[in-house]
Amino acid sequence: MDLFAGLPVRDRAASIAWYSRLLGAEPSFLPNDTEAVWDLTEHGYLYVDVRPEHAGSGLVTLFVDDYEERLAAIGGRGLEPAVREVYENGVRHATFRDPDGNEVSFGGPPDVLPEDSARGS
């Protein structure tokens, strides 16, 4: 199975610039005049598609093991999350909003403190 998660946008060029900063890479391919696709993981792709009538209505969450490092790298490229949360179970979550208002979130596992791992917690 391959997963293509799509987000509707107004302007492909502006979206390519923003998502390239968020994801740290240019699109993997441009299949046509309205789409741009990033290959995120084996069989997992994120794409934008020019659909002005739906722009800003998308929600995507990417769960990553390198949560803090990834957010630091994104911050180094000039983007900061609109919202950062830690849930009761310790799962971390940060939401970024693209220029159209689509939400792209990164989730991460609970932060394990060195003394917790020594105790087997």
C-alpha cells in the first residue's frame, strides 16, 4: 500500500517554498502543473494540489521518532509551530499552519528522561 496525503492550496509556487522549508527538501517530483509531491517515507507521500475552493481545509499528522531534532531543524529554516502540546500520556504534538491555513502536525513519543530509562520506566 502507498499513502498519498494531499493538501489543497491556492498557489503552487508559494506552497512549494513553504513546504520545502517545513520538510527540509524540494519536492520529490512535480507530476503536473498543479501538484507537488514530497516522498517522506517508503510508500508515504505528502502532496499539495492547487484547489483554491478547498484551500486551507487540510489536516495531516506525521508521527516521528526524532521529534525534538526535527522541530529544531524546522525552526532553523525559519518556521515555528502555531501550537505545541504534550498530552497526558506524554505524547508530544506540534502544529504548523501553511499560508492557506492547512495544518501539518508532527507528533512524537513521550520524552524519556535518562533516570526513567535506568529504572525501566
